[in-house]
Amino acid sequence: MGDRLKGKNAVVTGGGGGIGREVVLALAREGANVVVNDVGGSVAGTGISQTAADRVVDEAKKMGVQAIANYDSIVDFKASERLIDTCVKTFGRIDILVNVAGILRDRMIFNMSEEEWDAVLDVHLKGTFNCSRWACVHMRRQRWGRIINTASDAWRGTVGHCNYGAAKGGIVSLTYAIAREMGRYGVTCNTIVPIAATRMTMSEETKAGFKKRLEAGLITQDRYEELTDIPGPEFVPPVAVYLASDHGANINGSAFGCGGGRVALYSEPVEVRGIYKDYKKNGAWSLDELINLVPKTLLVGYTNPAPPEPEEKKAAGG
């Protein structure tokens, strides 16, 4: 047991299992009181149950902190307000928000339904916005706060769940925006990018999807092994707790990879190279100019991440 977060009060969404559960227990270990939010649904976001959140609350209490469960859906804007208000009314204020909750609806883009797209974006991206929005009201007023969002390596590009990748990319961009808007008030916002084996990342459906991608040549054998042999969620929370502590006061708008023995800082998007002309005098780039210049300048060292199949493979029905 530690005391680095003693007297602090936290909300953790998706706290009933996986990474969320581990974050709850890690915060409690350092003395934080915790609201454990979880609807208790399936990986696909269906069904409800109070069991998961209640079980983690009991585990946290054994560490000597206060903990309560909340079963509201973070997809609902007003329900998210109730969640944050629950922390404030119960513990006196909210100091830490960790957005972890998520679902999966895996499908290739040409098979994905509108509902599958909306459901994933709603939980991951809208849910992160909803909770952060209401937490920022209190954190701005008290001029102190820590918001820690959860992305995924899928943020950098993925196959088989573009909804998930888009949501996680949105969360990273949202993190940058919150950090810049709230930093002046003593509130930091960062993203953790975990690699961990959970019921969501290592479900039978997910593993079968990885196998199909390998067989279709969409990923390499090395990448397949990376995706299917990963450490558990217990290796993720130390980074979240570090960012939530006083030691994270000057860390804002950053994305940290974490999992197993790895902790990494991602770069922010930057312009790699460019070509310029005086558009006020010479107008826009012409198509001929781009055809001539882009391969020699912007595309030096570039590799297409998903080139088309060779004609002979298509002809063979591959």
C-alpha cells in the first residue's frame, strides 16, 4: 500500500474487468477513493449486470479506501453527468478520471453496418467525451485534475475493425485538445496506449479474426504472433497511476505506450517534409507539377502499407 494518491477521488469507466479493474485496484493501492463504473455488458456491448462493478468495489475496499459502484452508460450524456456527480457528492470532489470503457464490433469495412460503426464510436469516443466534459466542469473550478484516456495501437492503423481504430484515433486527438484547453487550469489530459490480453482483445472471435488476416496475407506471421502472445492487463496501471499523481503535473497532451515491460512515449503528428510555392504570385500547384515533384520529394522512402495483389494472384483466385 502507498499514499501517493491519498485524499484523491477517482472515476474509472469500464472498471469492472480487464484494464479498468487493474487501474481501479492500482489507484486504491495508492490511497485513492474510487467510483467503479461498468454496465456489465458483453464484449459487444450487449446486456447489463451489476456483478462486475460490485466485485471490484469489494476488492478496492479491502485496501482501506472508499469505493462505490456506478452502472450508468457513458454513451448517455446525462448519465455521464450523474456518474461524475456521484463522485463529487460522495467524496466531495473529483480529482482523477480514467476513461477505459470500450466494446468491439469487428468487421471489414465492406461488411460493416452503420449500427456496428455507431456502437463502437459511441462507447469509445463519445463516452470519453461525455465523461471528460462533465469532469472538466469541476476540475476547472477547483483548478486541479487528471484525465487519462485509453487508446490502442489500432490508432496507428488496423485491419478488421476500422470503427475501433477510428475511435481510438479520435481519442488521441481529443486528448490533445483537452490538454490545450484545460492545462491553464492545472488540469492535465494524457492517453495510455496499452497492449494487454483482456477478454476484449483476446476473445475467441478476435483471435479467429487475427487468424483470418494471417491466412489472407493481411498481416505477417511475426505480427500475428505479436497480436496473440501479449501480457496481461496488470502491467498497464503503473503508467496511469504515475500520470494521475503529482509527478504527472507537467505531463500534458501525451500518449504513452504500455504493456509488459514496455513504457514508450509516442511522437505527436508532425509534418515530415513539404514542397512550397508562393501561391499568391503563382497560384495553386498544377497536376503536372505534382506528378513531377511529389515522387522526388514527399514520397522519398515511402512504402504503400497495403499494395494491390499481383495480377497473377488475382487470376488464381487468391
